[in-house]
Amino acid sequence: MKPPVLPILTLESFPQGRARRPWYLEQLARHVANFPGVSQPHAHSFYLLLYVTQGHGTHTIDLVSYDLQPGSLFFMTPGQVHHWQLSEDAQGYVVLFETDFYLSRYPGNRLFEYPFFNHAYPPVLYLLAGETEIQLLMERMWMEHTTPAPQQDEVFRSYLHICLELAARRFPVAASTAEPDEPRHAQQLLREFGACINQQFRGHREVQYYADQLHVSPNHLNALCRRQLGKTASSFIQERVLMEARRLLRHTDATVAQVADALGFEDASYFSRYFRKHTGLTAEAFRTTT
């Protein structure tokens, strides 16, 4: 049985008429004109920033639709699925970059600590009309991109870093429910938990399995999830499985049986019961809802 797949685009999908680079920058209108397929549902192997200066529309990321308007700055991590609907006058900038490009200059966990790259928060920042720092940086990045100069990658990466840091200052983050003395290694453990789920959720849905992988007890993992995420470890796993199920049901022509197989369920009937229990809808009903 052929597994259902969504298009997963790499930077090679966006040639710019030059030697391969680990980053990409283009004006939004030209990006859409050059690559019309980006308006259809797809995933990426890289990080994405979308900054809008003009126009309106919607930007749907992992099945959740957000208003697209002047001053909106969207953030996406590798693997997320998105598509958009833009007004004809939409303008802005699209920035794509690979993980290693950023980490080669700024190693450590900072890239993974930005709240807008944490799926617990909405992936968009709405800037007010007077908040022009990000726009000015985007314009500087564009100038660097279009004007040949030595050390172009280094300068672009520096602008990118400043852009992310300024966005983090503006990003509204709810107060953490963690204990004041929660050690940093606990947050690292949760990031490892999330990464482990992303890699293995198709074959494993048991808290015990992930606790064993992380060398902690299931009770300890659950306690961390409750403090940091406000949900159980089991709920976190379920959300990842259901997110992928929704992606495949909505964005591919796969049958329910094929989706069940792709997600590691023993049979379609068990998957159907699982999906209905946690969403309140049958798989077929979800596929036909708008």
C-alpha cells in the first residue's frame, strides 16, 4: 500500500540563478509569481519567516488559519504544513534558512528556545504600525541580498539573528507555569521529548516508551509536561498523532485505511475509533468539513 505523502520542499525547490545557498530571500509577490505551487498545502525542510507589509489574506499553518495583514510576521519550523490565500496587492518578504546555517554561527539551544518556534504558541507576531524595527531589518537584508559584497552570508546571518532576537522581545508569551527553580535540563528534556515524538510517533504512542528513551520515569515526564505545557505527556503524543492524521486526511487523497497504515495503526477500524474518540468526528466527516 503506497503511503500518502505531502510535498516536502527543500531550498533546492527555490532556485535563484546562483550557486546553492543555505538561505533564501525574496519579495512576497515575486515569490508567489515565480513559484505558484507555494499557495497549495506543502511542508518544508527548513525554517521560514514571512513578513507582510501590504495586503490581506489568510495563512493556514497545521490546519489553523491566521489573519494575514500588514505588520504580521509568521514563523515556521521544518515539517510544518502550510498554505495561504493572498490578496492581489500582497507585499512583503519571504526568508528561508536551513538549521545548520544558523547554528554554524550561533551554536547552542537559542534557535530552539525562541517562543515562536515552539508549537505551544501561535506562529505569528502582529506588529503595530509604529513598530518598524523588523521592517527596517528586512529591508537591510534585501539590500544585502541584491548587492554583491564580500562575506554576504555572514552579514545576512547577522541580520537574521537580530531579527529573531527583536521578534522574541515583542512576542507575547504567557507566564510559565514552571516552578521558579525549574532546572534548565528539565526544559531540555521536554525539547528532547518533542523531538523524539516527531521522529517516532508513527510507531509509538505510549508514554512509557518515550520515558524509557529519555531515561526518566513516566511519572516524572508527566509532571514536567504538566508544569511546562499544562497537559499530560499522553495528550502531547495524541496531539502529534492527530495533527498528522488531519494533515493527511485534509491534504491528500489517501483512503482512511492508508492514513491508518501511515500512522502505524493496526487496522483502519481502530484508527477510526481513535480519531473519533479524540476529535468527536469520524475521519470521513472531518475530511468533508470546511
